[in-house]
Amino acid sequence: MKKKKVVKDSLEEVSDELASKPVALGCPKTGKELVCYAERIAVVGGERYLVAFPKDPAVAIAFDENGEVSPVPNDDPIMDELFPLAEACVADLGPGVTLLRTPTTLTVQGLNELVDEAKDREAEGGDPEGEGEEKEEAGEAEEEEDDDDDEEDADEVELLGEFLLEGEEFLIVRFLEPILILAKEHTPGNYLLIDEEEEQDAIPLVDEMLCGDATI
């Protein structure tokens, strides 16, 4: 009997072409896309996964549960009511800042650019007329530490804003640790996000592999 070849779990470098620009990862169920930066190719259990991280900061709508920040699942039906309110709250952070309802996680487009602009102005020692408030908002979004431990877990998230729905307070929090995303190549150059069940099995293994990779 011919022995089946055993493929060891491993990490591989992505191609120069794939690493040179963001890649859109499609969701087979919704057709929506999550724009990410490709980091590695992971071989796990004979399966090849594209390891990526969202291009824009990953955030969540959450609520305070006995001092713990509890994110609302992205596919929870209440998200249809929460998202427009959160979208308006995020827009108040500054011009060009937009909350996106992408697969797997919410992201904030334009936040990094807003913060970078504020830091550049601070480094130059200037504050052009009309931009002081924008700078303050950007600084609050990126750097200000919240003194209320009930509203923010400083080890994991950063508070960006708050809003109410029917008298209940919800938080918009930014994840301080990168969100790991896995996808498979469907057709050449076309990557699709894996389903939740496969993700739950693969992500802990890939995460462990990444922790042992000194080049990350």
C-alpha cells in the first residue's frame, strides 16, 4: 500500500506581488469584502491559508457587562439597529472617518490617516486655524487613556465613542491587538474567507505558529 505523504504544518512567505498591496478577501455568504494586508501562508493539517490582518483598524460595538467589555457579534440581528448609530458616532471623530460593516469584523476607514495628520501637526508645532478641534478628536481616539475601568479594558481595547439605543449605552472600541484573518485561494489571485467552524479550528493553531515566528 502506498503511504500517504504527510505535510507538516508550516509558515511560508507570501509572494512579492501579494505583499505589495492590500488584498480584498471575499465572503462567500454575503459577497462583502474585507481589505487586508497579506502576512504569511500557513499550512495547517494539509490546508493552505492566507494569513492576513485588516488594513483599517478593527473595532466592535460592545456593552459593559459587570465591568467587562462584551462585543456584540457582527452577525447579531440587533446590529441592524446599532450600526447606523455607531456609524454616526464614528463620523464625528473627524472628516473622512467611516465605519464599515465588513465580514468578520467592523473596521474604521480613515482613522489611521486622521491620527497621523494630527501627529504630524503636533511634531511641526503648528495648529492651523480650524483644525484644533479635529486634532483634539483624533488624539482622543488614538491616545487618550480612559480613567473609567468599567468602560474600557485597557489591556485589549481602546474606547472610541459611546451612544445610546433605547436608553442602553453601547461602546465603540478599537482592538489593540491585530485581528487575525484566514482565507483560502478560490481561483488564482481570488481569496475567500473561511467559514466560522473552520476558523475556530485553524486560528488557534496559526496564532501559535505566528507567535513562534521571530520575523513577525
